[in-house]
Amino acid sequence: MSRWRGFLGCSLAWAIGSTLSGTPARAADIGPGEGPLSVEVHAFVSQGFILTTGNDYINADTTNGSFQFTEVGINFTKTLFTDKLRVGAQIFGQDLGPAGSFKAQMDWFYLDYHWQDWLGFRAGRLKIPYGFFNEFADIDSARVFVLLPQSIYPLQERNFLFAQNGAELYGFARSRSAGALEYRLYGGTVYIDPALVIPPGSTLQFQFNVPYILGGRLVWETPIDGLRVGATVNGIHLDSTAFIPPTTKLSLPNDSFAYLASADYVWRDLTATAEFGRGHTFQGSSNLMLQGTLSQTSEGGYGMLAYRAARWFQPGAYYSVYFPDVHDMHSRDKRQHDAAVTLRFDINDHWLVKLEGHYMQGTAALTSPLTATAPAATADRYWSAFFLKTTGYF
């Protein structure tokens, strides 16, 4: 299996396996002042270096060190006619192992009508509100860590579950005695590129279709100063079709659901965050030998600390665990323990540098497209990953 969510990554891995069985800086303004032609612009460029021991990770040569870890993006937002109506779009490209190769894409775009604080509507390609950090996957300057905890925010799902094409209702309400509540409800579809999930060298061909993805998130800012809690629910239906040489065609319908609980507490310059969830996936097949529904449950979570020691320096650490199958938590490819430590240096308001180290036990994260040189079941059980990343942004 792929990721704990039981969600899209788990569904894709199962389909293939069954067949084989912070805040941006000031923006630039284009146009005359704040007039009708003014457009707000943000941009960023990131270059990273990866070095691993034991197993290659993210791309095929990280045990020798790799600079194949680049991101670049530019986004535009504008108010139309009234301050209640906004449009925005981001163009994004990356070089990240088999994903990207600097292919420019529309990362997100939207038309947003903010009628009241308690009710707004968006349509377009919208960031998926999953947990506290999925919407910041494209904003290196908005977080302390190079890699978000992979038990909840896996890199191989960046291209699939960062955004969905559809619509969303959202709102925010505040009470003096009860705190504040934010809600997000969405529905739409996602596109899956088979080239990013099929193991290298495979003779199989796949087609993936997602008729719908549905979900929602509630975040409660409690009356306790600095404490907020959240709950996320997501569901997806995936229709996979495998073409097996010479003439076999196999249908693999899949339904997956994910549930995530989140909490964080800010005390002075210290932030403590924890998230934990489960995923359930149900896989059918048109193959007579695989008739019936297979099911699997995965789970994972993390605890994280980040501290602003100075305006220019933030250290952080987290411990993350991931189990793709709760009924098998002992095999090396069925578990992933990840202890991470990072140092973030803000050189100025537009330039930062991060140093980060990970000590891993288990190989469950070594799934396509983050494949190891050896199969996950036989790759090194104990291994490490080191990252150096610099980002310029405005």
C-alpha cells in the first residue's frame, strides 16, 4: 500500500498491486496603484539538495547526492468590481525525481465570492483543505520544515491531492464565549497521470478516472488562548483500468475514505502540533480470480514542535509514524518511523535557508514515484535523509 490515508495513494498502489498479484512576503503590484487594473503578484524559486544513506529517496541517485529538488511558481490575484469577488491563479513547475521535470502547470485557480463571513463560494481548481498543512504544500516560506510529516502529507500525493477541480462552500463565525469556527465543504474531481504512479519498467498500461472526490474540514479556535482543534473527512471514488498484454482488460473500482484529527497550541514563541488519522480503502475487480471486495485500513500521525528563537532563526522537530496496513505493522515495508530535526534561517524578508535531517526505520514511504533502488520489502530497514534547501520569494 502507499499512504495511510487509504486515500488516493493507497488506492493507486492497490490497483497496481491487484493487477500484478507561513505567510508570503509583500506582493508586487502590476498596474496603476490600487485601481481597476492593479494585480497582486507573488513568486518563489526553491533549490534543494538531497543526500540519503541506504536507500534512494525521491529520485534515483540520492545516495550519491542530488540537486534534483527544484520548485518555481508565480501567482496572481485580483479583486473584481467589488471587494467580495476575487480571482486568482498559480503557475507551478518542479523537478522532483520522476515528478515534474519542469513541466509548467496550473497549480490552482479560482473565482471566489465572499458574500458574508459565514458564507462564501469558490469554483475552479481549489486547494484541498486536508489537515492544517495541505494548503501550504506549495509555500515553503509558510512552514518551518522542508518535508511535512510524510505520514499525513506524502510527497507522492502532491500532484494528486493538493487541489481538486470543482467547487467549495466556506465560512467563519466567532463567539465571545465559544471561540471561532471555520468550515470548508467541497466536491469535484482530480486528475491522475499514470506515468507518475506506474513502477518504472512495467509493461502494464493504466487509465485512471475519478468520478468524484468529496470532503470537508472543521477548525475550532477554542476559548483557550492559542489552542485550536480540527477534523477532516474525505472520500474518493476511483475507477482504474489495467491493460495487460496481449489483450486482457481489467477493471478495478475503488472507494476510499480518510479521517483526520488535528490540534495545535501556540504558547509565546513555541508551537506544538499533532495530527492522527485513519484511511479505509475498498477494492473490487473484474478478474474472476479476484472477485469480491478487498479492504484495508491504514493509519498514521505525528507530533511536532517549532520554536521561533529569533526573527531569523526557527528550529523544529517532529516524530512521524505510518502503517499502510494496521493488521501488519512489523514488516519493514509495512511501517515507517521518521524522526526529523530542522533549522530554518531567514536571511532577510525574501530569502531563507533550511537544513533538515531524518532518521528512518522502515521502508513504507518508498513507493512509486518515490521508489527505492531496491523493492521496499528488501530495502535497508534503517536509513537517513538529509536536505538543504534555499528559497527566494516575494
